[in-house]
Amino acid sequence: MVEMEIRMVHLGGSKINFREPVITHDSRFLLCAAGESVNVYSTSTEEYVHDLQGHTDLVTGVVLNPSNHLQVYSCSADGTVRLWDFTDAILIKTFIIGYPIYSIYVSEKHEGVVFLVVPMANYKSSELFQLVAVHLPHSGDQEVEARELSAVLCDVSPHPGAASFGREGEYIAAVKGLQLEVFFFKKQKSYRFSLKSGMKKGAKNAFTCVSCHPKEDCIATGHEDGKIRMWRNFNQKKEYTYSTLHWHHGAVNTLCFTPEGTNLLSGGIESVLVHWHYTQENQKDFLPRLGAAITHIAVSPDGSLFSTSHSDNKITIIQSCVKVSAVIQGLVKGDGVWTNLIIDPRSKALVLNGKPGHLQFYSLHRDKQLYNLDIVQQEYIHEEGLDQFEVVKAAFDARGDWLATVEERRKKGAELEINLKLWAYDKLTQSFVLNTTVTAPHEDQITAMFFSPSPETTMLVTTSLDGHFKAWVLADHSDANEGFWECDFVGGYHLLKPGCCSFSADGSLLSVGFQEVVTVWSPASWELLTTLSQPPGAIRDLCFGRLSCSKYLLGASTKNQLCCWNLLTCSLEWSTPMDVSLLQTDPLSENMAAFCSQSGSSDLFVFKPSEPRPLYSQKALCTGKVQHAVFAPRDQMLESCEERTQWLNRSQLYFFTQHMDLLTFSTKTEEDRLLASSKQLMVDDSVAVTPFYLLLGKHRGQQLEKQEALTNPMAERTQLPQGSIAIKELLHTPAHVLPSASFLCAMFVRSLLISSSSAREEKEHEEGEMEREKEEEDSEGEADPRLGESAAWGPPEEFGAPALIKAQERELRKVKTFDHSWLSSLLDC
């Protein structure tokens, strides 16, 4: 049981463009497959609402339940179809199919039946797939076996855009290669139509996608050469016809008819949504510059919203093909992570390579990209073989005030071009602004770059294959409004090439690995303090210990050796044979993580430098080498007391696999806490506003007002300011349905202001009251001067009248001045 406490999970960064998303009937939510779960987003605020967790393998499809608008079906490679209530994230039922599922289709005409693409029964290990119909049994059990499959079409494509229902479910069309196949359910008969590989020179007639008209007998197919064919009369094999539409210069990736069939939408690598008019095929509208190639198109059931999925892991929500209303950006996974994984100290966001020439800031807790920072600041040309600048290094200082980046471009037969850029954080724009650009900071490739954590100085150190390391400091010039950076020191060691460096936790020491020699320097005086030797092999990674282990320095070599030196004795404390591909330090604890390669897979060891005994280890973590990892601080600390899980209390370890999957570690306690928090939904958002609900709410409100008036008489007279109503609405409304903060700010501040006219009237009224009271007191004093004398003789009780305090006297005067004419009219009646 203890062994299963920690498990590896896909917590963020999943591909949200893997399959076509789904927009709910009320157009409030968008659901999409994301790794092993289904993510639910708000279409108005583009915020992540919650996810549907339960599948144990990749989710391969999501569709709305035709018989219930508040439910969805999801299918997975784990061989199950699951029915969900997506508003409350509740799993209703699990149907066990027994085969990996690659696509799912439903139709209102076929109630209680789902159509799945699964491997052919006799060819599980091959690339042959079939479309099958599965009748979902009615049962009260949570898990139900549904292993009775009825074959509909054989040898189909597993791609979800390769099949489509037509004419309200009377037939289904599927494409693969150069063949279109249409199956009619009433006739139980299929027709096949084939195209030649190339009717003309340069033509590529292979099918890429298909979409059927919802009302009429018309099938639209997309092709590799950018053409769209509109097929008609296909219910008779010999009399079929088709017309051709052509705008795309590349392959048509996706097609989709609107719910009424009045328009056809298409998309491809041009990043343009093309809007074809069905009755006037020559007329078309465009929505250009969507940022990346379109891979999927989805339309809401009422036709008010469109969504396009893009190759850069992005979903764009569009209002009726007119304007972009929201963008849901996932983690951009390019050709590689050259910058490694780093954490922004300010936003706690994960920072790494994004679009070409950019850094992306990605929120791990919200699983959403915050923004992109353009580093290269040049137009990127999408052309193969063209040498362009790439961001290869990035580093933050301890406070997040400075960002350093390195960009490189190597031309064939030319020298390497390198730019070192220093960016200052601008509080006004909440982003980084370029401060200094250093052209050719080194004569060869930069191998490592780190800021000093010392609060006394702002320093950056870079190491290069040119045999030197350089220290860059922020120069303070009185004649300049803002300081700029300059080189303060250049160091080397016996013409050896430095490959890595590391600062101690307080910034008082700098270690630089020169091939097989570790050198330790004092940044205050740039004095070489000592050199450390170790078994043969170049130093690949260097890390200082933290907190109670700050006296240790660890180094991993290329000769499968992990060494730990004691800096107080300048001697080797311990070493162990281990092929370490990556060594990572937790900045909030003494723990370190070492990823090791063995037998084609990676192992993980978490340990403290003070003892070579692992606190946690996991064999065969993933296939291939782990080369990118980072410890991210937690928003809420865990309180685990067990040694095996204590290393997860303050920070969470994230890492990339060789397939660019972002994984992390989680405990059962943490998963239960996250599940409980996701269940805390506002009732006002999930319960329909019925007359009974309004009546009950009004009755309860009246009861609360009466109770408050009885317990606190002053409550009636104490009026809440108008701003408190705005505050209450703001706090009781779920964050995912609120507009942006910039929009709310002006309304909120306005609600707290008091109008000048009402304030003036209130002040005049108070001054008038005070003057009247003063006049009455003076007049009473003049009318009966003997009153003061009688007060001196004895208490008023002797005369049979109780004494009145001043407040009561003022109240009586107010009553006396009231207009009681209404009472006389009442008595006359």
C-alpha cells in the first residue's frame, strides 16, 4: 500500500488539440480531450472550470449525449466508454468495450447506440480498423460490460474526421485513401466511390476528411491538394455526381457543416477559416490570421459559436464566423526545449520555449498559457532549411526583476551568431522590457547561464566553449535613467572548456566545471579558492546543497559517476556509480532529484546530499532519457510526515519525457483534496431558476430580515453602502463566469463613490436639524428661567415626573415638529 502512495500523473500541459472539441447546447462550456481526462472550459471567460477524471489511458473522443443535453460520452484507449454529467464532473456509468477505442460517433436517430472505431478483431497488432455499433445496456450498475459489437464498416481510418453521419443519421460516410464509402442503415447496404491517384499532373486526390449535410443528401470531402468535393446522388452508384471547390493551397485538414446546413466551414495550414455558402458555392467569407494551422472545427448545436483547434495546441472560440471571442492556449510543444524548464519567481509560471523565437509563460496550477514574450523580435518565416534565430538559454534572478536570454543562429559555412539579452520587469505593463543587448558575448556557444542569488549584487555568469566564463553586472550610472549591463570579469582555467556552473544558495561561492576539473571561485574578489578532482570523465552537471546541506557540492560526470564533495574539508564525501542524465535541486528544501538512464528507460532517485541513501526511488519512470525537469513551489503545503512522501510537501517535481509529455508526482491525499475542492460548486450556477426556487429564496430572505430586525433594532436604520452590494455579487459569483478584472474594476470603484448632490443634501439636512435643535433649546431656556432653579432644589422625581436624557428630549422635539394632518383625515372618515 505504501508503494502506491505516490503515483505519476499528467497534471498539466496535455494536448488539447488532439481531438475535435465539443460545445454544449447552451454554448456556456467547451469540452476537449486532454491526456487521460476531459477538460471543461468556459466559452465566455476562456477559464478552466474543472476536468472529468477516470480514464486510465489517452482520451480519444468526446461527444454530447443526444438524449440528455447535460451529459457527454468519452472514449479512451483503455477500452471504455464513460458517461459523464459535465456540469458537476460526476461519472455516471462506465461501459467496458474490451478493445482500444480511437473514435466515437453518435446520432439522435440511433438512441442508446454509440459507433466506435476499434481494431479489427483478427488484426489487433496491425493498422486495420473497423467501425462498429455498440448497444449500451440499461443497468443500475456503475460498470457495465458492452462487448457485443456489430460491424458497420471495415477497413476505416482511425482519424475522427474520416467519418460523418448524414441526413439526421440515415447514413454514415467514411473516407480512407482514395475511397469514399457510404452505408445506408435502412437498406443495410453500402456504396463505394473511388478516385484515381492523379487525374492531372500534380494532383493529389487522396481523401483527408469528410462532413455530411445535416438535412440533405450531400457529402463534402477534403483532399490533399486543397480541393473540396461536394458529392450528390450517391444513393445510386452509377449516377453520382460531384462539384469541386478550391481555395486552400495545402491539404484540407477539416470540414464541418453548420447545424442548419446553410454553410460549410473548412480549414488547413493557411491559418484561415473559410466560410462557404451552401446555396451559392462560389461565395465565401474568410477569417484570417488565426495563428497556426487549423486541425479541427466544431460548431455549437445552436450555431452561435464556432471553435477551431490549431497545431500550436490552441483552441479559438469564434462568434458566428465574425470575430474571435476567446482563445484557450495550451502548452506549446515545439521541436525541443532548448532553454530547459525554469520557474518565474513572480508568477510561479513555467517558462520554456514556445512559438519560434518566443518564451511562453505557462501556469501549472491553471493549466493555461499566461502570455508569450517575443525574444528574437523578428518575423519568423515558415520555410524548411532557412536558418533563423532560436532562443537557447534563459534565466531569472532570485526576485524575478531580471530575465536573461541567449539566442543563436548558425548559418552554413558561416560563424555562429550569438546575442545575449537582458530584460527588466516593468510593473506598469506586467511584463519584461528589453534593457541591454550584447552582440557576440562569447566567441563560441554558451553552455550555461545563471544569476547570482545574492541580494547584495545583481550578477549574471555565462560559460562558453571558447574556454572562458564571464561575469556581467548591472552598472549604475548617475547620468542614465536606467542602468545597463556590462562585463565585470573574464575567467578561465588552463585553456579547458567550461561546460556547467552553479552558485551556492547565498551567492558567496561559484563553481565552474572545466571538463574534468571543478573550480570554486569567490565572486566578491574573483579569487580561485580551490579545485576539486574526481574520477575521469567530464563534469556534466553541478549543484550546491541547500539549507542544512549547503556545505556540499554535487557533480555528475559523463563516466557514470555521481560525486559529493564537502566544501569545508575540500574532500570527496561520497560517490556512487550512476549514469545521471539530469540533476535538479529543490530550492525550498535540502532534497535533490537525480534522473538516471538504464536499459532504455529512466529511473528517479530523490535524496539529501548529507547521506547517499535515497528518500524515494522509482524504476522505469518512462522510456528514453529525461533531460528537462524543475521543482515548482506549491501554493498550499502538504503535511505528510512519512519520509517517503515528505519531499513533495513544499515543491512539486515536473519533467518532460522524450515524447514531450509533461508529468509530475502526486499523492493520494493531494488528489482527494483536489477532488473535494472541485466539488464545491455554487448552487446558483447549477440549479435551474424555477418559480419555486425564486419563491423559496424570497421567503428565506424575508425570514432573515425579520430575525435580524428582532435581534438588532439598529439594523433597520443602518443602510449598507451601494458598494457592499457590488462586493457581495463579486464574491458570490464563480470566477470562471466573471468578466475580466479590468472590466470589473471601473464598475466596482464607481459603486463605492457617493454622488456630490446626495452628499450635499444630506449635509444641509444635518445642519438644518442642528440649527433647529439649538433654537429650540434657547427658546425653552428663555421661556421658563425658573426651570433651572427647581432643578437645584431636588430631584425631578419629587414632582412626579421622571428625568429625561438629552437624546430622548431630542426625539420628542422631532415628534412635535412632525405633520399629523393625515391623522385628522383618518378620524374624519
